[in-house]
Amino acid sequence: MERTAAPTSPPLPDVRGLLDGIPGQRPSPPIEPHAEPHAEPPAEPPAEAAARRRYRIPVPFTLSYAAVLAVTSFLTAHVGPSLVHALHQGSSTDVAHLVRTPVLVLVASALWVAGGFASPFTLGFLAVLTTLERRIGGVRTAVVFLLGHVLATLATEVPVGLAVLVGRLPDSSLHRLDYGISFGVAASVGALAGLLGPWLRWPLLAAFGGMLLQDLIAFTDPMTNWGHLIALAIGVGTWPWLRRLPRSLPLPPPPTAGPAPTVTPATDGHSGS
């Protein structure tokens, strides 16, 4: 049996010259074993969220206090006169109440506005305390207001009690109705004047002090009028303390996008935060 020879294929052409004509590709850099992937910058927060972070109440003490005064003034205008008198009498810083419950009446008396919410002292309260709080902050403004309210009250009521003891005044003076925010406002005016420039400081003190002196000369309510002048002097007495403080409290700057955080690949395939 003859052995059939296997057919042979023609030889392949030499293509080495053709391969040399193909431009070479740039090799990709090797991946380092500990290299971190490029982190995408974080998405910017929505505009509403950014505005909510930047918003803050500029004068919280003044606005909160004004809201309380508005409520008590509304009650004064809409409840019966007998109830209003009882509330005022129970909050009065007269000698009799100061002897029995000093802290309670010193706080309660500052919750009412003599003359109602539309009185000039309410406008002065809003204008002066707003300006003062923006310069020294709410806590220090409250301290100035309370210093004027408490110290001027004691400075006017203690002499009344002593005068009753020695027989210079009748016993009815121990129950004299005394309440309102005017002493605190007068002290705040005196304190604010010390933070202003000379061209505003002295005209403000001259105008406000002159008004108080006119009230005292009229002699309609000398004890209260003396209390206003004393409270103004108390506010002026806070100048050395206030001038050591920062002149203003700047608002916090709006949030800015910081550098992109480094993202470390997690073992389960999810990016860590």
C-alpha cells in the first residue's frame, strides 16, 4: 500500500518589514500597589442648605426681650384694669417687696413697659439695645441693662426706706408702685455713648442727659427722675470695661469649599467617607 504524501502549504510571506511601519504605542505607567485613586471633588451643597448655615439672628437678646415686652403690653391693653393693677403691684420694686422677695420683683418689674409698648422708652429700647448688642454681644448687653435696672432701683428705693424709718416719709411710701424698663434703657444709652466717636458721644449724652434734667426740674416724679440720671451714670461707669472688649462682633464668614477629602478604597468595593 502506497503511503500518500501530505500536501504541503506554501510558505508565509515575510512581514517583518510591515510590522516595523506601525507606530509604537505609549506604554501605560505601572500602577503602584499603594497608590490611591483620584478622588472626585465633593458636590456643592444645595443653595438652601448653604443659606440656612449662614443665617443667624443678629440681636437675639434684644429681639427676645422685645417679644416678652410685646406680650405683657398686649395683656395690659386687653385685660381688666383691676387685674393689670394687681400684676403691676405684684411686680413692683417698692420697699415692701424688696424686703420680702427682692430677686423676684427685680426680675418681674423689668417685664413691663410703663406707658405701654408705644411709649418713647420702647423705641429707645429697640434702637439702643440693638446697636449695643451688635457691638458687644447679647450677654454683655444684658449685664449692662441689669446693672442699670438693679442698681438704680436700689439707689432710689433704699433712701425711701430709710426716710420712712426716721419719719421723714409716710408708711404709704413703702408701697409706691415702681416698675418698667427705663432704668435699664438709660444705662444702655450711657454705655453705648462710650463706644461711639467723640462727635456722636457727647451730643448723645448732652441730648439725653438734658432731657432727664428737664424731667427732674419739672419735679413730677423726682424719685424716678433721679433713678434715670443714676442709671445713665452707671452706664457711663461701664466705659473702662467695655473699651477693653472688641469694638464689634463680626458675622461668621460664609462656608467655603475646602480641599477634596482623601478617599480610601474599602475592602468591600465601596468608597469610604
